[in-house]
Amino acid sequence: FDMSRPGSLKVEQVLGCAGADCSAAAAAASPATYLDRDDPPMLLLHGAADDQVSPEQTLVFADRLRAAGVPVETAILPGVGHGWIGPDLASTRAASLDALRRTLDFLQAQARR
């Protein structure tokens, strides 16, 4: 969401930049740079145990969406990491079904608006 935040992926590798050049490239590549009140409502889901992208990214992005006047729902799914992958098949399945249910509920609520 905001590649300029510390701990955001490996910006140099992802964007192919180095040093000071990465600041401008990271800002340009970050969706958080372009938020405005005309953006659609968003549902943000994140695994609490994600070791690739910090769940804090989702929480900060949600705050920035709200500040821009964009409706947002956020859920941090416990016990799973990136892509809802858990320590075992059952937890991965349960988190995936939870994410799917939340997504369908969100879309249905938006359709009623």
C-alpha cells in the first residue's frame, strides 16, 4: 500500500532502484499516494502472521482511506500469513473460507447501496 514505509518489501529489488532514487520510485508505486474521496469502498483483509507484508500496512492504509473519506472495512485474520496460509491445511481452509465470506458479504452490501 505504501512502499515508502520502513519494512515495505524489499523496495530496491521490487522497483529496481537504489539509495535516494528509491524514495520517489516508492511513492510513485504506492497506491497510498493516490487516495482521494472518489475511490470506491474497500475491503482490506490481511493475515495476522504475514511475514512478507506487515499487517500494520493494512491498518495504516485503512486509516489513510478513512482520512480521505473512503469507506473501508478491515479484517486481520488470526493465525495465518500471506495468502491466508496457516500452519496446517485446516487453518488455511478456515481462513480462506472466512476471507471469501467477508468478501461476498462486502460485495453484497455494496450492491445494496
